[in-house]
Amino acid sequence: MKKWFIYSVVALTTVGLGISLLGEAIIAKLEQRSWFMLGTLALVVINTGLSLLGRAVIERIKASS
């Protein structure tokens, strides 16, 4: 399978996970529970997903050349 496709799927899944974690952190904050660590984890996961998505674009451009 193509590297760019694998990066794309993992990236989109990771971004989705990060957004879900962010939603959980928001709910925790509204319920006045501890939310900081969950929010920080969400930020890390979202940024990881975006980085992987960028890598997928790079791999796709390389494959097209």
C-alpha cells in the first residue's frame, strides 16, 4: 500500500481522537472536574495528527513525481 495513504488514514484518525478528547475536556471543565491534563493530551494528539497529515501530503507529492 502507498505510504501516503497509510499516513492519511492514521492522521485523520488521530485528529478525530484529539477532537474527541477535546470534547471530553470541555465537558469535564463544565462539570468542574479536572480537565487540564485531558485538554493538554487533546492538544498533543491533534497536533500529532496534523503533523502526520502534512507528512502524508509530502509523501503524495513525492509519489506523483
